[in-house]
Amino acid sequence: MGTGPSISAAAAPGQGRGVLLYHAGVTRLIIADAHVGHTGPDAADMVQLVGRAVEAGFRELIYLGDAFQYLIGMAKFWTPAVQTVLLEWDRARRRGMTIGLIEGNRDFFLDDPELAERVDWTGRQHDFAAGGRAFRVVHGDRVNLRDVQYRFWSAVSKSRPARAWARLLPGALAVAIVSHMEARLAATNRKYRYRKPIRDLERAARDAWAEGVDVLLWGHFHTGWATGNGDRLAMVVPAWMETRGCLAVADDGSWSWLSSTLEPQPIPRAPEADGGGA
């Protein structure tokens, strides 16, 4: 089955280079799979991006899951990278920006009070409207119904007993345990992430469109892919971790791919071998 239409063809025309984004009515910035903490400088890179977004006039910053290598809602688990970015979120929110987090496979208990007071909303799914179009953002780690091993791990690790256990454990020990358990499943999850389950993505797109969604955005798979039906679109947003890019959505419902300096550029194409999943 095909990989769907070209992502670049689906995008609305980007604004000209050097034009301040708020003049174009761009209000939301969507960042997929940042995995901050994966490399040394990435926390500083994210801080710069959030600061630029505030200066450019963005009103909402949406993380499309896996904003950090791991994000656990209790403060005792927060690494220096997490703490650095949270401080920048605090500054951004004081200047009127909304921060929202979609739950990804590396996110745990995002509604815990210690994290909840540092963001504006969290959830597995978030809907918003722009230009009369209905948008939905969801991480995408649950779209593949055949990845039974991962779905079981996710259910167990995010259950009420796991939350209670996490509250009792010392921070360093809990992070070590979670890292070890996730590493054991990384091989299967990586296979499903980089070789996309096309039939499942297309099914999920049709289901969302049937509910009235016009634009469905996923993260999780790290490289881009899109499918469409008329003026409706479902798209995998490329990961910030590899591209340092992000998706801007304007008030009129159009969108554009932006570089780390918030300049419009072509959206990265997936490798030819990507997207061949069943």
C-alpha cells in the first residue's frame, strides 16, 4: 500500500523568509519527539526555541509526546535537562504562552500535581480549531494494534499501582528501573516506529475524519508521512530530535515547517525505504 501524498505538497505555502511570524497570524507551534536529554546541548537548544517562539508571538506551544528522554510527573525524577526546560516554560507562561503536553511512550503521570502546575494542559489527545478546520494531535504510539508487547508494557507502566510505586521509590532508583524496562522493549518499538504501520495509520486517519477531524497530526514515528482525502489530512510530524524543526499552525488553518530559527523551510522527506510497513 502506498505511503500517501507528499507532505510538502500537502502544506500551505510558507511565509517569506525574514517576516515576523505574528504578522502571518501564526499562533501554535507543535514540536514532535524532542527527546531532550538525549544529547548534551539539546536542553539549551530547546530553551532557545521556546524563547524565540515567545518573541515571535506564538500563543501556544504543543509537545506532541516524548518531549524528554523520560518525563515523570513527580519532581524527584526530573533530570537537570528537564529542570532547565521547565524553567524556560515558566518564563514563557509568565509572558502569556500556553504550554501543552501530549502523552508519549516516554511520558508518565503527566497529570501529577508537581508537573501539572508547570504546564497548562496534558493528555493523550488534544483537539483545537483553526480557520474553521478541526485539528487533532496525538502521539501515535498506540496506533499499531499488532504491537501487543508495547501496548502491554504501556498499560502496566502507567497504571495506578505503577503510579503508587513511583511515589514510594527514591528518584534515582525509579529512573534506573524505568530506563531498564524500556530498553528491553526498545527493539520492537523501534521497528514499529521507523517502519511505519501504514494500514494502521490509514485506518486511524479514516476513523478521525469520520469523527469530523480535518487534520490529524501524529509524532512517535520520527520521520514524515502523510495521507489525505479531499481537503482532509493525516500526517506524521518529523521529530525535533533529528531535525530541530517544528510545525507552525496559523489562525487560518494553514501550516508551515520551521527551522530552529523559526524560518520557513521544506518539511524533511522520509527515506525511500521508510513507510513500507504493513
